[in-house]
Amino acid sequence: MSITNDAEFAGMQAISNAVALTLKKMREYAQPGMSTKELDEFGGTILTAMGARSAPLLTYGFPGWTCISTNNEVAHGIPSDKKILKEGDLVNIDVSAELNGYWSDNGGSFVLGADNNNHAHLVNSSKDILFKAISNIKGGIRISEIGHLIEHEAKKAGLTVIRNLVGHGVGRSLHEAPNEIPCYYDRFNRTRFKKNSVVAIETFISTGAKYAKEQGDGWTYITGDGSFVAQHEHTIMVTDGAPVIFTAANEIWN
């Protein structure tokens, strides 16, 4: 989507506030002993109260309001009564939704309670790398340059990137052009970011694995080697200068 007027900007900001505040409140609500299903239903209640509709449910028939992944799960984790959160878990919540014809997407990984499993470096690196990537995006910059930056920063931190999960365009639907904004340098990708376009920028930072695989339930991606992955995501509008971070209300860097 490309923002062409104030009404479109306001529409994107409204849905982005809805998903961002839902993510923030879900993160605050999560506690050891709670099932991911309970956490998901809490998020669904917030979205509904704001008039928003779950994007994965609406678009793909996903069995949940939000995607909640834990530990070795990388993305698209299905909320379940049987999945009970524990102290020290690495938790990822991905919230995307639609409101009045506008769509926004954001997500974040965090450690639940005490960092018993030493995930802090991974989580903080993913946050920092996302912030640096967003800070370098402007109209005319090649998507591959941002992928190179993400990959380089991950390597500096002693980490790797997941190569088969990517960011994407968003706005009038959940996934739009550009269809792939990778976390690595793809020399064949000559697409450039366009001024006023809306994109979801994601980091998938890993302690080892370079690829995620579908675990067999039709949705959830996991690492095959037992390594861990932190994901962080913001929906932004590209400008000639600093991007507009539509989903800033989730306070992802606090």
C-alpha cells in the first residue's frame, strides 16, 4: 500500500494502534501457569473491543486470534489449552488485524519472568537490529541493503538469521508487495523501498538455525536443531527521512 492522503494515513494509524496496544497488553498479561489459549483469548477480547478483526483468522482461517510461539517454535504457533507458559520461557506474540479496510502487523519476543535460560542476549539483539534496520530505511534504498545490514548485525552479535521467513508489504491486505523483505543479503533482489509505501519489517534472529521448518500441524514453524529464535516486527511508512513507525504504541523497546 502507498499512502496518498490524510485519510489513508489515519486509517493505517488506527489499525496499527489497535494491534500495537493488543500486543503490549498481552505481553503484560502473560504469566507462568497460563495457557497460550487463555492469553490468545485475552488478546481477542481487546481486538474485538476496538472493532478490529484478527488478520490470520480472517485471511487464512488460523485457529486463534493471534500467533503465540514458545521456545523452539519460531512463528505461527497455535494457541492451545495444553501449552502452559513457564518461568523463563521465550515467548513470541504476533498480532495482526484489520479495521475499516486497513491492515497492520506487529510482533515481539520476550522472556517470561526471570531469564532462567539466558535468552536476554538473543531478545535484545533482535530488538536492536530491528531498530537499526528501520532507522536505515528510506525511499530508494534497496531491500537487499537492509537484509545485508540485518545479517551483518546478527553475525556481529554471534547469531544468525532465519532465511525463509521474511517481512512484507501490508496495508490493504495482510501481505502485499513487496512480497519478501528478507533478513539476509539477496544480490538478486533489486527492489527498492518506495516513498510513502507501508511495509512490515521483521527480524528473525537465531542462535543457530538458518531455516525454519513446518512442524506438521500446518501452521507452526520450528527450528530443526533445537536452537532459539527471537522475532520483532513493526509496520512502518517509508519516507525520504526517518520512517513513520505506525505500531510504536506497543513500546517494543521498553
